[in-house]
Amino acid sequence: MEPFLTTHTGSLPRPSELADLLFDREDGKQTDGFEEGVRQAVEATVRRQVDAGVDVVNDGEMSKIGYSTYVARRLTGFGPPPSEIRRSRPGLSDEFGDFAPFGTGSRGFSYTRSNACIGDVKVADAESVHADVANLKAAADASGASQLFMTAASPGVISYFLPNFHYPSREEYLAALVEAMRPEYRAIVDAGITLQLDCPDLAMTRGAYGSLEEFRRVAAENVEALNEAVAGLPPERLRVHLCWGNLEAPHTNDVELTDVIDLVLRTVPAGISLEGCNPRHGHEWQVFEDVRLPDDRYLIPGVIDSTTNFVEHPNLVAQRLERYAGVVGPERVMAGTDCGFGTFTGVGRVAPSVTWAKLATMAEGARRAAARLSSSGAG
């Protein structure tokens, strides 16, 4: 891999008109022009990524209400939960009761709790993923982009955001999700697009369990389900995204990377996207001084933050990349973002104009890091 290619985590700001259509669709209202709105938005967002200097681009998740809950429209078995859904709050603990997280009271965030598993999970809509693929490839052709990726929810993160009220056990629910999501995963890879599996369940959900041991047991089950779902797909065409919750919050109770890296390395995908620059996890490049990254794996550390409107200096981006390059080798480091800029429709804190500026400074920082590498004779 060429040193310091650039990419991002997946979601990008949706146009307000498209966001309204997504909300109306979730509410069961008429959404004339939805498909055309998505197509235009994908074309525009791919072009903006190329203009910003992003090498490996995607559709910005334009067709999805959220990175995890979109599957409720594509699979059977989901509907209003029979009782209130209660979850731990990623990044938060009781000692910060006076802190009000941005966006959690918004319309977009409300859809994260509107569905649960209440019936048998099977494929209901096999065409939406093919429409997403067609939109991305058409936009890439129009803009000249050649390297593509597309996100999909992992079985583990679906089980968290769409909790089980139907299957006798969590294991049976996971097994059903594996079978139901496998066709979407394969459709993306078969189209020649790198599949990113979103796996916040391997870090973000630590607060939902009483002990680290219990959390690790569940995470290990999620890894096993993920690997089963992508069995037979080439690892080099797959990557996972590890996340602690895309929320500007204290994060004092986050699980340490060192406590989950062994589980992450059990996953099949070659690429590992992880938070690499925010104040809680920016130091964890050091984990790879002690944990050897297998030869067939590569890292996509976040070198720009997705929760603040600071535009990072390109020299800082270069420094962050150089730290990872120093421990795993520059040919196994790709520049990325800590998380998405629109994980749920209408919830993003970063202004769209700032988002594009951040992606551009990431690209410039990657160029500077590569230039330093070349001038030093390393790599």
C-alpha cells in the first residue's frame, strides 16, 4: 500500500433536503423524489471528497438514517419496542450529571431508539444495497475516483442498537443477523468495493456491562459472528471500524485499547480503523509498540477529530501519521478520521464547511508526512 493514502470513517453531512426526506421516510410519510435526492447527494459528496484530496471515498451514507439502525428497513423482524430501550451512554458516567451531550435530544437521535427486534430477522429488501453500489460507482466515474469503500453495520452493533425482544437467546439473535447481513456484505465486495464493517460494539459498549470480563465475553461473541458473516470474502477487501462513541464527552470510563486489541486482531478484515487523535485515545499508538501488528494487517488511525470544529494543522496530521508509521511501518498506515461526521441524520456537530476543510487538511498532512518520509530515505 502506498504510504499515507487518505480515507474517512463513512458518514458525511447530508443536505438538509435529503435529511428531511430521510426523516419523513422513517415516519412513514410520502417521500417523492427520495431516490433522486440520494443520487444527487452521493454525486455531490463523492466530488467533494475528491476535491478535498481523499483517496478512498464512499457515498457518505446518504441513503441511511443512521449507520447502524438503517438495517431495520432492509430486514424483517424490526418494529417499535414493547418496552423502553435503555442503554449505557457512551463516553458518560454519573459523576458528570451536569453535562448535556450535544444532539441527544434531536429529532435525528430519536430514531436510534425507535426499533427493536420483535420477530424473525430475514432479508426484506435485497435491492437497496445494489442501489447504493450503483450510486457510488456512477458518482466515482463522474468524479474520477478509483478507490471506493462502503460501510455496513456489523452483527454486534445491530444487536446493541436494535435490542432483542424476540429470540430466546442472544446467540440465536446474532446467528439470525449473520445470515441476514451476509448478502449485503457480499454484494459490496462483489461490486469491487472495500467493505467497512462498523464495530463500535468492540469498544463503545463497555459501559453496558458490569465488568471488563463480561464485556470481553460479549465482544468475543460479536467477533465470532462477524467472522462467520464474512467467511469466504477476501480479507484485503475488508476493514473494521473500532469506535468509543462519536460524542464530545468526558469518556473517562472508556475501555483501553490495550484491553480489546487482542479481540480486534481476531477479526478477519485486513484494515483496522480506530480513533487515533482525540484527547482520550490519542496516545494509544503506543499500544503497537508492545502488540505486533500481523504482516497482513494495516491501520487507519483517526488523524482528524469528528466532534470539534477545530481544523487541525497539516503538520499535526503529519506528526500523528508518523507516530503510527514509526511502530508499524508507513506502508501499513492510511490516514482516516476518528469517526463519521453524520453518524445519525441531523446529529452532526461539525459544520459541513468545516468537515470539508478538515478532510482537505488531512490530505495535506498526509502529503507532508509522505514527503518527509521520502526525503529521509525511509519506507
